Amino acid sequence: MKRWIEAIVFWGAFALLWEYGVAALGVRRYLLPPLSAVVLAGWDAREMVVSDTWVTLVEVMVGFIAAVCGGVVLGVLIHFSDFTRRTLYPFITALQSMPKIALAPLMIVWFGYGFASKIAATFLFAFFPVVIATLGGLSGIAANLDEHFRALGASRWDTFWRLHVPAALPSFIDGIKISMPLAVIGAIVGEFIGSEEGLGHLITLATANAKTDLMFAAILVITVLATFLYWIVEMMSRLVWWRGKAV
Amino acid sequence: MGQTMMFRNLKAVTEATPAPVNEAGAICVRNVLKRYPGKHAVNALEDVSLTIREREFVSILGPSGCGKSTLLRIVAGLVPHNDGEVLVNNKPVKGPSPEIGVVFQTSNMLPWLTVEKNMMLGAQLRKLPAEQTAAKVGELIKMLGLSGFEQNHPHQLSGGMRQRASIGQILALDPGILLMDEPFGALDALTRDLLNVELLRIWQERMQTVMLITHSIQEAVFLSDRVLVMSARPGHIIHDIKIDLPRPRLPENIKGNPRYGQYIAEISKIMGVY
């Protein structure tokens, strides 16, 4: 109960400071409009905001899920095959060091202005943390447990599903937590570079028309969306309660 | 005077004798060599021979780093050896065998499974019939004093209870041969003594063949039919001591027995630890 009050007081203070602070300090409206103007601008353009949010959400989800699936598969491949460890792993490490944002225009060139290039950009941003976290989880399994399973004559299948997967889950979830906000960034960056819809497009549109209040409305929506998605991942991560409970 | 006589008698049986080649045993190790290759190649074990008869309780003592754990892993089929022969129930060891159960120093409980599920896991991995396993685990939970903790997770248990559950997991396999690598090494002395008594009780009930690696002389003497002493690296068995104490052994009638003290003194002397 007390925590709720704390949160309400904190966010209320933030909203009030924004609303009246800008006027008190004489900040010009095109630089930072008051909160009420932002909300109003968002409300006036609500049809566009809703449809753009939906577009971005779909891009983020599809790209993110693809990144998680691809990342897990690659992580498992690299971990269990010496060949991929020798060949693909250094390649992936090099790719990871590349600034993903520099590749976003390429995605437009390759996949066009539509949906596909946004998925590709989202994938690119979200993919690497999943690979690294999966690998970290798998290689962090205590050697004594592996030996124990061997002594029990466990099949490779059983060892994978009953030992490797649950043991790697905490690290994997940590990777997902990093990857989720990056997926949102990927989608927005993709939309910035070339698109006809989505919240990133809404921001560029608002900028072009000098509608700072609408731009802030779009930023607010993105922030809420990203926070909500992160919260879902956070809730999922609580299912993996055995983190740090090694015995 | 009597004391000296006793020691002399003990010495007579402590001279290491190579195991006769034809003697059938649950575990037969003959002239085993284990080399760790590399730039600084070392022999971990050299010409190790021993026989453990069926239903015999044998402890292996040795200074740390002498290769006693390696020897256990070779018998368990977890580590290959470079030369010599290892037979379990007269068959050469080629890998982990369903006839063997191994208890390690670490508890090896999976943190995401309950105590009960952990105890059933071994039997499930070995594809033993589920119903029998459930019945056996139920029995073992009672026997090992884990009643009421079945649905707890390992991190909620004390170290001693976790190790009891680990032993239960292996006993649920009903292995003919039990290999134990310092199973109580990570526990405090009091818990260790208690678990030793429990282990003896279980063994006296089930009469499995036991090979126990330990660095506690007291533990080895209290539990074993025979104690084998290994030299420092490269490991080699230098003494084979028959422990002639009456069974069933209980702390109250063994720890006061003068022969118990003499065995401990004798082995301490052999190992140069007193």
C-alpha cells in the first residue's frame, strides 16, 4: 500500500513539474511543450497513434521472437558443435561489434520500405544478446552436474532437456531482458530510415511539421510500450526462480 | 608390551599384496596406469591393483592429489585409463554402468526440482520402472529422515540433508556397487559422524559392494572391512589393512574398542599424519 502511494506521489510530482515547470522557466512550446499539450496532441491524433502503435508493436514482436528463436538455435549450435564454435562464433563476435545502426539503411535497401526491413532491423538489434546469453548459460553449467548425469547414464536428449535447458534458463532470461528494449529500438530506427507507418514514422512526420507536442506524444507511447514489454519479460523471468540457487 | 605385539600383528596384514589374478570380485583393478598428457605429462596412477569382493566395504585413503578420485572415476567408467584392466562384475568397464551408483562430494541436487523429484531423477534417467521408483523413494525418504521435506527444494535444506537426499537418489537405483567419492567431505564433523552411522545401517541392510574414497582415517576404520592406503602421486596402493572389528558396528561399541584406536594409530603412522 505504502509503495503505491510512493509511486503515485513520485509520478504525480514528475507530471506537475513538467506541466508547470516549462511555463515557469519560460521554455518555448516548440522546444518542450507542457504535458497537457502533449496529451492533447496525442488525443487529437488518436487514430494515427493507435494504428502506428499497432504497427510498431507487431514489428517489435515478430522481430523479437525471430531473434529469440534464432539466437537460441545459434547459441545451442555454437555450444554443442566444435565446428560452429571454431567458424561461426568468431564471425558472430565480429558482427556483434559492428554498429547495428549503421546496418539499418542497408536493411531498407535489401528489404524495401515495408514491414520486412523493420523486422530485419529489429532482429539485428535483438539477436546478439540472446546468442551470447544462451552460450553463457550453457557453458556455465557446473561440471559436477554434467558428470553426475553421465554417471547416471543419461541420454544426450535427457541431459539437454533436464539439465542444460533449465540450468541455462536464468542466463537466457537475462539476455532476453537486454534484448527486449533493443528490439523496440531496432523497430524505431528502421522506421526512421524509411517507412510509411509506425511510431518512428510518426515522430519523423511530427518533426517535419514542427509538431513537437505530437512528437512527444509518440515518444511517450513508445516509452509506455517498451516498458510494458519489458515488464512482461520481467514477469516471465520470475518463473525462473532458481537463479542463483545453485546447491 | 601387549601394545607392541598388537602393532606387529597389524603390520603383518598391512603389507600390500597384489590381487591374485583369478580371484573373482565385484571390482577388479589390475595394473592400472593413468597418465594426464600434455607438456608436463604426469602419471596420476601407476600400477594400481585392487580387488573388492561382492558385498565388501572398502575404503581408499591417501594424501590429497594421490589420484584416489581418479581411480574411482575410472572404476565408474567416467574417465578412461591408459593401461591395465578394470573389471566390474567380471566385465571390462567401457563407460558408466547401470550396475554402479556413484555418490560425489557435491550433492548434485538440481535446484529446480523438489527433493522428491530429485531423488527420483536418477532412476528416471536410467529408465527404471516408474512405480517401483516412486515406492522406493518413498521408503528412502523415511529411512533417511527426510519426511516432511519431500516438496521442499534443495536450497531450503541443510548441507547434511542435501547429501542424504543425494545418497537416496543413488540408493533408489538399487545399484549392486556403490562408489562414493568423499561423500561427507564437505560436511561438518558432527553431521559427518551421524551420516556415517546412517550409512552403515543402510549398508548392513542392503549389503552392497562399497568403494569409499575418503581422507578421514576414523571414517575409513569405522566403516570398512578393508582400508587401502595410497601413496602420493603417482598413486599406488601401498597398504591393504583388514579391519577386524565386529559388526554390526555402532559408535558406542566401536569407538571405545581398543582395536579401533590401534587401527587409527597404525594407519596414521603409515600416512605420516601424527
